[in-house]
Amino acid sequence: MDVAEFRKRGKEMVDYIADYLENIEKRQVYPDVEPGYLRALIPDRAPDEPETFEDVVKDIERVIMPGVTHWHSPYFYAYFPSANSFPALLADMLSGGIGCIGFSWAASPACTELETVVLDWLGKMLKLPEEFLAGTEGKGGGVIQGTASEASLVALLAARARIVKRVKADHPEWTEVDIMNKLVAYASNQAHSSVERAGLIGGIKMKKLPTDSKFSVRGEALRNAIEEDKAAGLIPFFLCATLGTTPSCAFDCITELGPICNIEGIWMHIDAAYAGSAFICPEFRPLLYGIEFADSFNFNPHKWMLVNFDCSAMWVKKRADVIGAFKMDPLYLKHDHQESGLVTDYRHWQIPLGRRFRSLKLWFVLRMYGLRGLQQHIRKQVALAKEFESFLLADERFEICAEVVLGLVCFRLKGSNELNETLLKNINSARRIHLVPCQLGGVFVLRLAVCARTTESRHIHEAWTHISRLASEVLAENRP
Amino acid sequence: MDVAEFRKRGKEMVDYIADYLENIEKRQVYPDVEPGYLRALIPDRAPDEPETFEDVVKDIERVIMPGVTHWHSPYFYAYFPSANSFPALLADMLSGGIGCIGFSWAASPACTELETVVLDWLGKMLKLPEEFLAGTEGKGGGVIQGTASEASLVALLAARARIVKRVKADHPEWTEVDIMNKLVAYASNQAHSSVERAGLIGGIKMKKLPTDSKFSVRGEALRNAIEEDKAAGLIPFFLCATLGTTPSCAFDCITELGPICNIEGIWMHIDAAYAGSAFICPEFRPLLYGIEFADSFNFNPHKWMLVNFDCSAMWVKKRADVIGAFKMDPLYLKHDHQESGLVTDYRHWQIPLGRRFRSLKLWFVLRMYGLRGLQQHIRKQVALAKEFESFLLADERFEICAEVVLGLVCFRLKGSNELNETLLKNINSARRIHLVPCQLGGVFVLRLAVCARTTESRHIHEAWTHISRLASEVLAENRP
């Protein structure tokens, strides 16, 4: 394909995407395919000779679309939102066109510098403490990770390196592994599975802390764990606190946890993957009180801030802590400016070496929506969740299972887990809307997350009417 | 921005990208900016109110382009190639538009299934042993990782989990950390820094093996290390062999290393990040002899197979080994089909949870180039490297520092490291072409990697004439 054909086909693709997103409601939100459906639809090997763009494009509707779960359909209420906006799509096209790999400053200065500056912008929108910003003389700063999982892992590894160094100073006779054997990290029993996985990867004991009736980790739970572990000769060194848990959007009490961590020399990382975007609204900013005690903070603009995946924003107070955990400097990656103290080489901040020019997406979105536009998006989606909550509150067959703080509603039919499992199964089998469940204190719960950017009040009404009707059917069938 | 404006702006962006790539030769390949240049060019905070697309777009040339290192310029010869092709750009646009997050089969069946099938295609193109393919009943299979660094880490963690389980069966009294303390992994002293980093992350001792005169790890080096380590009570469990090292494109001798690993129960991972693409050509396929001994294999189509970053293809013989190292199953990620044995949930195969629909890029590229087109691309770039080598061979001032097997030429002026450092500095300061150095056996060496898809013989001529002239100047200045 030459550049002239790319001009033609690129424009056709823009129209295809525009058509897809404009008419997404007409597609069934969750596919009917069975496992293995795709293999039978395409040859079993790549062609020897080139095919045309037409050959490929006609297979999008024949092969791909029948197996797509449409995350941007207003009938999609599963998991958490995955952002999608036109400014982000345009920026991502540009990022692909430039196609630089920004592992060091020299590998493309603009790629590194825009990221640092735009993360300062974003930090200011969230009113993060000054120490998290890079500025021109700060010791902190932000980085775009691929996912919150990677951010948790990077924080844990940085904390591990810091504590190993600290303990080794007091006990030079202990090996690194001796020390690792004594380390213990903490997270909520509601924390995302990736946090537990970070411990597994890093070879670290990760203990789950109990939560209160609001699924929140309180200071006392942490204090008890620390006492018990210290008495057993262990070294508590890391806490991953969650603001907006995946099951129920619960908030760990960081105003209580933070001071304990600071006194004990424990690294506090905050994972606000979903909820973080809301903190740009003054009315939700109090949810972030206590951030001043944290060593690192992360949220995903690719969830709720209209920046397409992947864009997970992470800040640290002391970037030297992160860099120190990973730094490797082979000659082929060295460059003139790196020891000047003025440049950031993001390869030292992350698990992979290579990285796309992802800050363009953030830059386009922040500018073309403005703070106001993004606040409107958050507020609208919270209002839709509240609207759905109001339907539930008015129907005595249902109960709300966790406080509706942002765009997630956890609910169930009063009654057994089996009843609710049947309801969910029927909802998903009907294919009108798509939900996933969670477990809260041993109870099977349905989660409705307001996801698509184009979800409107009428969709919420429709979802409610549908759920209510299926609930009546389930209840009728299960009448004793 | 509404969908109508997206149609318009998207088409403008396609033209901008087409113009950029069509005229990239006219841009200076390496930027003149100093660290910190960008911050002064844009406001210090995000706007409150939305800006227009015009506002943003005019800043691409004003703010971004002056700081871009142009990886797709035919004057770019640094690092290794980063792929960029029109079919991949089109597929990436589509991937962004669909915007699904394919962490499980249910999250978008097409995203998972296309990946499995297309990696079978690619495996067949490389003539990987049958065991690496998923097929309908295979125990192996492929996955797209973000980078080769992640692939090495995943392989190391899978190997760690396998050996811990194995050792624990014999020594139930040892803790996991006791066992980790005894583990030792190996890689070439020429291996990529990310391999050493994988050891660091996984809390594993990683030993660098010496290489022979061709910078290749031989069986004897591994055998010596194993004997020594076993005598010291350690447990060798993992070897990362490299095919096509970053400094000099050297090849570890896997036909010697493989059988040793198999006998000793050591997991052999092969990192062929750059060179792997060449194995689709029958004449280069012998470089992969010995693959049958490996447990896992990885290469980056995003380097040399015209698939834009990120797309790092990894295969394992036993997918259960990888899945077992990571599996976490919270209720909100469970789905009906997952226990059927028929589906793949790629979240268990990788470090992050979320993942883009990256297989579309591979699918578009394999189909629109065909095997033949991709072979042509590889052969053309190898021929260009050979052409550059021939200029060096004809000029007695220069020496070739490593066999030119694929698209990388390692060379230097006969003489001191300082002389060559000056030459490189002058080359990069002149900004006509861009190179990076490496170190081979303590010697400072210049690397010329044929990178851009559009590099032609005339560019190689030009690069040579330029280097030759600068060499004359340096030699004149340094005449005793």
C-alpha cells in the first residue's frame, strides 16, 4: 500500500469508525458466538501473496464484529468504563504515525517532555500536593503507565528496593533474599486482583486487610496487622490503599492509614484506577483527603477521563525511589544529556523498555474538553448512577449493597444468592444489556457501572425496565 | 467534538500523517532542542474551557515536531527498527475505534480468538515446532505481549513458579523464599538489559554467561556455570538465550544450549526480539535451529515485521506453565465459558490486566503484505546492510566488529576508543544521520541498523559518504 492508497483507505477507516460509534446501539452489546467460532471463519495460514484492503475490510463485519463485546454501547454496564473519545482517537492516530519509541529523552525529547508537563497539568487538576509535581525543580513527577496493575507493581518494587537498602544498612550480614523473606505488604481484601499479583511477581508476602461495613480499610485494621507482623519478626513495608474498589467502589480511609504508614516508614501507594477521574470535581475532591501521606498515586484516565486505553497516570513524590529500583544503563541506551539532572528517561520508571507517545492522547483530551467538559462528563455519569439507584430504592424487591458514590451501583434482589445468580444469568442471556457480578461479604451482587460516553437517561430507564421485568419473571418462577 | 467533526478531522489527520511520512526525509532526523524546551512553549495548566481542534493541531508543528526524533526517517540508523506501515496504522485506528479491553474471552471473544489464530499463522511462517501452536487441541500457543522485556519477565516468572513447585515437592519444609534464594538464572553477557531487569524484578540471581569470539554463548559456558552453581548448592532453573543481540546481532548457540537445558530441567526462553522476523525467510531459518529445545520463544513484529509498536509475539509449549504462575480469579472477571478448556483468558498470560485489540495489526499486515511481501522487506534491508558493509570493507581505515548477518553493521575506525567516540559525536552533531554506539569486548563500536521501511540504496550511499568524510576530518585532526 502506497501513501496515496493510505490517504484513501485512512479516510474510509475514519468513516467506518464514525459509523460504528454512531450506530453502536443497533448492535447487540454482547456477542452470541461460542468459543472457537473464529478459527473456522479464516484460513489456517497467512497468505503467500498480498491481499487487497477490500479483502481485509469485508472481513471486519464477517469475522470480527460478530465476536465483539461492544464496550462503548450504552447498553454496556459491565466492569468499569473504558474511555473512548474522538480527540483521543485523533491523538492516537498521530502517535502511530510518528511511531517513536520514547524510552529515553534522546529517543524523542517531545515524547518525554510532553508527558512530564501534561502529568503536571493533570496533577494540578486533581489538586495533588506540590511534591507530586515535576515542575522545573521538583523531586517528584508523573509517568504514564500502561495499566494500574503495572503502577501497583512499580510502586511495590520501588518500595521493596527502598526497604532492602534501609534494612541492609542496619544488617549488612543479611542477604537481599533474607530481607525479602521478612517483608510484608498490605492491601484491602477488596483490592484488585492485580495487587495480589504484584506481590506474587515481586516474591513478597501480601496480606489482605479486613474492611469495615462500608468495605473500607480503617486505621485499626492496619495497626493490628503491623503489630502482629512485627511481633513475628516481619518487616511491614508497603500498603496499597484503594480509592474506589472494583467490586463496590469503596474507599479505604487514607486519612487514618496515611499517618500510620508515615510513622512506620511504610510506602503508601494509592490505587484510584476508576475513581481518580472524579477528583477533578470539587465535590468529589474530599475523597482524596489524605493523599499528602502517600508516596505514590495512580489512576486511569483510560477508564473515566475519555482517554483511550492505554493511559494510566502515576505520580511519585520521590522519583529517585522508582528510578533506583530499576536503573540499567547499557551503552546503546546512553545519551549526552542523561546525567544533566534535567532530563527524564522514562524507561527507568516502568516494566517495559519501549513506550508509545501516549501523552498526545491526554494532551488532546485535556485541551479539547477542558476541565469543564471533563467535569461535566463525570457529573453526568454520576447522575445516571443516582437515577438508577432511585429506581431501586423505589422498588422494595431490591436492595442496594454499597453506597453509590460515583458511577457504580451494586444491587441485588432481596433473597438468596441463587436467585440473584439466576437473575444475572437471565439478564446476560437476553443480550439487551451486559453486567458482571461481584461478591460482597459472601453475598452475590450485581454491578451496574455507567460506562459508555453516550449513555443517556433513556438508556438507564430502559435498563431498569428490562431488569425489573426479568426480576418479576425470576421471582415468579422461584415463588415457594 | 461530535461525530460529524470527527469525520472531518479524522480525514485531516490521515492527510497529516501521510504528509509527514511522505516528506519525512526533509526533516532533520535528530532534534536540536535542549532539555526542558517544551515546558516553556505551552501553558502551565490545562484550559478550563475547551479549545478547538485547530488550536491543538497548529501546536503539533510548533511544540511537538521540533522535539521529535524521526524514527521513520531513512536517515535514522539508531537502536533497532521500529516498524511502521500503512496497513498497521489502519488496523490500529480500528482497534482504537472498537476500544475493547480483551483481558478475558468474554470481554471480547474476537479480540482473544483472532490473537490465538494469527499467532498460529505467524508461528507457521516461522516454522515453529507444532508444540508451540495452539491449534484446536494443542497445549501451547501464542500471545501478544507489549514488549520483549515483558515476555522475558513472564517466561522467568513462569519458570520460577514451575521450579518452586518442583522443589517444594521434594522439600516440603522449605519456604518459597528459601527456594528462591537458591535459584539461579542465566543469560548472555550480551543479553538485553531487560533480561537482567527481569531477574531483579523477580528477586532472582541472574548470572551473565561469557561469550565466544562471535559474542555467542556456547554450551561449555553454560555447563561450567551449572556445575559451579550446583556445587555451591544453587538450583539453575532458567536460561534466556538471545538470537540477535542488541549490541551486535549475535546468536547464542541454542543447538548446544538446548539439550543441556532439557537434561537439567532448565527453562530455555529465546529472545529474538529483532532477528526473529528474519526467520520467515528460508535462508535465515537455520538461525532458529534448536528452537525445539525451548520452552518459550519471543520476537517483536513491531521491530522488523512492519507492525507498529506494540506487538511482541511470544509462544510457549505449555500454556499451563504460564497461566499457573499468575492465575487470579475474582468474581467480576469470571465468565461462563472459562472452565470449558476451550477458551483462552489472556490476562493470565501477562503482567497487565487490560489489553488492546493488537492482533488486528498483525492480521492486516500479514494479509496485505503476504509472506512474500514481508520476506522482500527483510531481504531488502539485509541487502542494504551488506551494501554498507561492502563500503567499509573497501576502506582500510575501518574495521567490521561483528559478522553482518542481518540488518545491523557494527564498525569502527581502526584506532582508539576516543577516536571513535569523537567520530560518533561528530556524526550525531551534524544531524544528517543518527546512530548509537555499543561496547563489544571493551571496545567502543558504532552501530548502523537499517531501520526505516523507506530506506533505499541511495540513503546508504549518502550515509557512507557522510561518515567517510567525517572520518577523514577526525583522522586529520588526530594525526600524531
